[in-house]
Amino acid sequence: MTTRPPLVLTVAGSDSGGGAGIQADLKAMLALGVHGMSVLTAVTAQNSRGVHGVWELPEEAVRAQYRAVVDDIGVHAVKTGMLATAPLVETVAELLADTDAPVVVDPVGVSKHGDPLLAASALESVRKRLLPTATVATPNLDEVTQLTGVRVERETDMRTAAEAVLAYGPRWVLVKGGHLPTGAEAVDLLTDGTEEHWLRAPRHDNRHTHGTGCTLASAVAAGLARGLAVPEAVREAKAYVTGAIAAGFALGEGIGPVDHGW
Ligand code: PLP
């Protein structure tokens, strides 16, 4: 008899190009040895050149998918990604408010191509309803600015950014400094307001980074589902995504995806 793998649920949007969103989440989960399940929030028509259309699912479809998974199969960790609209953010926050499973919130705002994946009218719901449900929130620097108004121009600003996000109630925040000009290293800060972990990894000069954020958040959720503490789960996830970026490959005419098969 084989043992049951840890169970991880992603609540996110679909990327028809297979590089980000639900598709990246499920690939990362497979690569990391957990059973991936999905609650689809929106469908995007997307390729390496950008997002060409977005169709949100009704709130009741999101609620029904979530209940179907949780009431029968169960979950050991949840990851949220693209939630698209204020009603969907509110719905997901309400569902997560009484879960015992750790929750990783990737507060997805805008894609690397500059295409909006979250309505401006949903920002307040992300701040007030979604972030308080998070065991770990994983904003990049643009998302930090969008959510808190804090601009990060140098490494030391990341502490101010982290404090501003923590004020909304996540237990931990991982501020991803990948877009900062920090030379040969990509620097992230993980903190719960007491402990501080500065994570440094070699920067790979590869433009094929589509799906990086989704992959990182899914890898953190996979680690938490396996019972790791937050700092260990984040450290392992960062190592995984660094390898996936190094192996990122060209696809189509634009930005290709990170690679889960290394
Ligand atoms: N499409 C979907 C459905 C996503 O969830 C995301 C990110 O979370 C993206 C696209 C953006 O991916 P990237 O900014 O890595 O290109």
C-alpha cells in the first residue's frame, strides 16, 4: 500500500500558455511530491506575449469547487493566486477564514507584461479581508507598492515594506526583491515582525521567468503541507524557484516559462 501524499490546493487563474497560474502551480506541486488540487477563479487567454482576455468565474462556482475539495478530500495547505475581482477576493477570504490549513497568499496584481490580473477596486478587499487569512504573504515589490504605498528602492527599504504588509495581518511576509538592482544576487526578506531572514540566491540572467511568483508560492505551500516551519518552507521554495529560473526556456515570441522538470 502506498502512503497518501500531502494535499495542496491552489485557488488561482488559468494561463492557457501553461507558464503561470494554475498550470505552474500544479507542475510545481507535482515536482515537489505533493498532490495538487485546484479551484479555478478565472480563465485567461494568454501566451508568451501577454494576456489577451480574462473571464472570471461566478462566485458560486468558486465556492462549489472549494467545498467539493475540502468536504471530501481535505487540504494540508492552500495557495491563492490571481483572484481578479473584489467579489472573488471576498468569497475566497470568507472560505479561508475558518480553515486550519496554512495559507500562502500571492497577492497577484499585474503580469510581467503589464496586464492587470486584479481589478483596482479589489485592492481594499485584498488588504482587509485576504491578507489577514495568510500564514505567509508573498508580494513582489510592485505589489507591495500597490498594497501599501511603500516604494522600495534599496535593500534596507524592504524592512519598511515588510512592516507595512504585516500591518494588514498576515503571520509572515516574504518581500520578493527580485526586481531590485542588487547585482549578482536576488534578495528576499522573510519576517514575522520578530524574526528576520534575508534570503540570497544567485541572479540568473534569463528573461524566461514567466510564472516565477506562482511557482514560488506553490513551493512554499508544498513545504508547509509537508510539515515544514515557514522559514524552512520558504528557504526550500526559493532554492526550487532559483533552479526553475535557471532552466527557464524560450516559448513563443515573448517571455518563456520557468522549468519545473529540472
Ligand atoms: N497569468 C496568471 C493566471 C497568473 O496567475 C499570473 C501570476 O500570478 C500571471 C499570469 C503572471 O505571471 P508572470 O507575471 O510571471 O508573467
